[in-house]
Amino acid sequence: MKKTFIKLSIVFFSTMFVVSCGKDYLNDPAPTDAVTSDVIFGSRTGAEAFISGMMRLLRSQYTDNDSAGLNSIYYARSVKGNDIIQRATWFLYDYANDNREPTYRRTNFTWKFCYDVINQTNTLINGVAASELSDIDKKELIGQGKALRALFYFQLAMEFQHTYSYDPTLPAPPIYTELSLEGKPMTTLQEMYDLILSDLTTAVADLPETRLGKSYINKAVANGILARVYQVLGNWSGAETAARAAYGGNPSSVLDAASYQNGFNDLGNVEWIWGSPQSTDQSNYYWGAPHSHADHYVLSYQGTFFNNDFVALFSPTDVRNMFENGYGVPENDYRHNITTKFAFTFDADHPIIRTAEMILVEAEAKYYNGDPQGAHDLLWALQSNRDMNAVKSTNTGADLLEEILVERRKELYAEIGVEWFDAKRYRRGITRTGNHRVGSAANLLPDDKKFFLKIPQDEIDSNDFIDESVNANR
């Protein structure tokens, strides 16, 4: 039986304010009575209950099916690339790379959702810091808050501006480190990444390996987030160290090829470092992309298909080759390939960070750190685990890097938007090929403005420090 670690958050601040937008504070379940911060942070149990509420928000029904939680941000990225084809249903405008205007749902959801989570992390960090909890408890609890705050500032940086290497002085969303009734000015990518790194390095230093369950943040999770950030920043020595620490450094002990075909819906899987759990009494029902879109054998949206060119990358004996022509249509039909990777149920868990991703981050980092043999060995450790008939390549130089990036797409498809993430940080375009339903009109050029969203009109209207000019040339 699947075990899910969920604790209801029953304690909240009596005065909660959403930073940077004029939206009432939201959480699930809603409080029936207001309580003070002294009650919330008067004990470790109270603080952990607050954290449970934060974790619940990550997987909540936020505004709509395509704007539900962290999974919606990742899935919107997934359908923007070349590997995935989305039917004309939810996420169709993301698939068309035409969902970035100031009044659009994608823009507003991403901004408001990220700031809602950040608001809660600030409440936790400042509340615990001012409490009378022990120094050990303070470090662990604040570490969880800082890791989560860093993750969502990282999402804002990635979603609302060019990548860091393009120009770190470019405007980025405002920074809040405490509750505020007033909006703040735009900051810069440099300032935002400085805060992200400060939060994550503190979290890595202060968090233990233990935790309440896999939906909570510990040292391994903080290292996994840090590894992703270092990828974007091109800090390859940092990425190598963080990725190895996240998965433990021994690929054979954290890979289980057989479990890849179990439906990707159970965070108890040995390969999951961090996941978002669902249960039947706290389900987000059909708001659970990718499962509710990629599973074509249950009552769901059945909206996700796969490009023939992408499917051709998999050998017949690769356990990840779970594609089939479920509709019996010709090869040039966009519905030609579906996958059985994701099994949809109302209690299907969502992966956030997996060991295989971190192994490949370490391999990519080793490539840049002058250890191509080490990079190749890590790549082979994953490839030989996934395919009993795999043949180790002889690739070197740029070809080896490309092999690592292709392996990331094969391993992580439809999970975290890996194709979009890699194209953006490498400042490459994405060209639609094969049997796409929407073709060249959705292509992305290198450094394309369609890689990021405009600033929401609601923010412009409510923040005295931000006006219409913020979207000029965006």
C-alpha cells in the first residue's frame, strides 16, 4: 500500500498578506479561527503544521486545471518544446507558445502562485526566528523555509526574464523577505540569484538528512534545488558537488529500472528524492498534470502525445520506451504516439526531483570540469540501467555533451519541462519537427522573448513602483 505523508495545516497567522499583489491570502484548508504567531511558532509541532500547509499549497487546486500548483508550472514548460504534442485542450496556448500577455491566466497564475508560496516562507522564516524555539529547531525549520523560498524565486527568475547569462542586470520581479502591505520595485536577475544562493547555501548547511516524509525538504532536496540553480549560473563545480550530495553518489543504489514502468505516481519510489503527494481525501482530481493528460486508458483529458522524432530516440529494449499507437492512426497523425509512463488516479503523486536527474546533472558538470571520462561513466551508469542491451557510445567533446542533454530529455520527459529548461539556459532555440499539431508558428529562436512571460497587468495596476513601461520590449 502506498504511504503518503500528509499533515493538515491547522494553524495560520491572524493577519496574512500576499506580497506584491492585491489578492486575499489563500490556503487549503481555510482557517476557521485566526491564531497568533506565538501559537503557531510556540512549538516545533506548530511550526511543522504550518510547513505542512505550505507543502499542501504546492499541490493545491489554485485557479484552474492548467494553473493548479508547481506541477502546472513544470507541465506548461514541458508542452512548449518539440518532444511533446498537446491536444486542443488545457495547456493548448502554452503548447502554441502563445500564452504570455499581461492579462493571461498563465502569466497571472505563475506570478501570484509563486508569491503566495514566498509569502508563506517569509512568515515561517521570520516567525521561527522570533520564537523561543531551540537553536537546532530554528536552523532546521528556517532551512526548510529558505530552500522553498529560493525555489520559487528561481521559478520567477526563469519565467519572467531571459536566462542569467544573457544579462544579469536585466529587471527581475520584486524581492520580499518579510510580509509587506506595499509593493516593491523590480529588482535585477543578479540580486535575485544572490538571494537564491544565500538561501540555498544556508539551507544545505543547516538542514538534516531526516524529514517527516518525502514531500518535505531536507538536505538532499536543498542540494537538488541548488544543483539546478548552479546549472543555470554555469557554476559547474558547485553543480557537481550539489548533485552528488542530492542523490548520494552511488548510482547503482538509487536506480531501479523496473519501477520506471510503475506509473510514476508513488513518491515511495527509491528514485524519488522529492515528490508532491496526493490522497483521495485531499486530491486535486483532474488538475494533476501530467498524469491527468498523459494517461489515455482512464477517464481523463487524454491530451498528451509525443513527436515521432522524439520517440525514435528510444531503443526497443529501453524501459522508458513506453510509447504506443493507442489510436491506430497513421504515422503523420499527431495522435500517433501516446505513453503509459503516467498512470492517473485521484491519488497520483507528482515527482519533483529524482535521482536520475541528479546523476545527469553531475555528468554534465563533470564534462565542464575537465572530467569527460567521469561524465561518460555516469551517463553509462544510467543508460545501462535503463536498457539491458545498451551500447556505450564513444562520444567525446561536444558530442558527449549533446548525448547527456538528449538523455535528460529521454529520462525526464513530461516531468519538469527539461527540454525548455535546457534550451533556455543554453540560449538555444526549439524547432518543431515531425508530426506536430502546431508546427513552425510555435518555434522558439535562441533567446526568444517567448521563453519568458510579461509582467501581469494586475501587478502593474496595484504596485506604485511598477508601471506600463515594465513590459516595453518584452
